Amino acid sequence: MHFLPEKIDTYVVNHSQNEPNILQELTKETWQKVLNPRMLSGAFQGRVLSMITKLISPKRILEIGTYTGYSALCMAEGLPSNGTITTIDKNEELETLQNKYFKKSGYRKQIKQYVGNAIEIIPTIEEKFDLVFIDADKSNYINYFHLIIDKMNSGGIILSDNVLWSGKVVEELDPKDTDTKVLLEYNKLLNEDFRIETVLLPIRDGLTISRVK
């Protein structure tokens, strides 16, 4: 969902950097072969992820929700030569497609893949992170936050995707809508937790940037 007027949104996209060819290829194959291709970060948000990563040059990145690997490749653009991305996804059927593009990108050696439940995997990772991108099942966003907050380096960045949830966060809550309920609680948590400072940007479906103090 776009929250800007269509003409303004189009202008913004047209005056932002184009995605690399390999990401265009990945987008095309995702739409051809994978269910729910709208889960893809997309060209504009991908450039935002790339820019943020290049600005902070993180040595250790954690991504919760790999999908077909698009956002991981965007963030890899800002990795220093000794940097790594650890990315987790529960869908083992996507691993082959992810690997195909990780290898083509030249970042293969810098990407660590986990297939399984992030709630179980994250506690086993002993690294500390400079950047975390949360883009998985919304019902676990709060759980993910509590799992990663003590694994963040000071000054580290937590990016949270889909925090506006197609505008549902400002509509009357359906008691059966667990995802929206959790996102409302999550957005409140990010705004109030003393360990971070947060700004919520209306980029695509909402992207929150939280800096660890």
C-alpha cells in the first residue's frame, strides 16, 4: 500500500536510484514462481535498505525473514569486505532460489543462511549485530524484538517492516485480527522503550528505524 498520492509516489520512485540488474531478475523470477510475490521488498524500499546499510557500514547484519533473498542482497551492498549477513526463513522451499541469486551476486561467502523457526534459532547465535531487519510473521514482532535487543551493539539499528500494515493500525481493530493487534503493541513498544530511539517512516507499508542507545 502507498500512503503518498500516486503522482508524488511515482515522482519519488522515478528520482531514486534504479535497482541493479540482478535484483530485477530476482523480482521477475519471484513473480513467476513464488506464492505471495507482494512480500518482496521492491525496488524503492530496496534502495532505501541499501542506502541505510551503506551509511552505517555494519559488520554484522541479522535479517529475520529472507523470503527470496531480495532484501538481503540490498543490504549486502553496504557490507564491508569482512562483514556478514545472517538471514533466517522458515520456508525451506525458497532456499534453492535464494542460493541461486546469492551466488550470482558475488556476496555468497558473506551470507549465512538458516532455515527454521527464528524464535528458536536467534538464541543460538552468539554474535552481536550492528543492523537487524525484521520482516517476518507480524504476530512475533514483539518476540523478535526481545530476542535481539540484547544482541545489538551500541548505536546499532533495528529496521522493522510493514509497521503501518496497509493502514490497519489507524482503523478500528477487529478483535480477531491478531497481526494488527500485535503491530499496535509493537509500535508502542518501539516508541516507549528507553533503550532505543525511533522514527516511523511512511515508506511503502511503513518502515521503522530504531537506534540502540
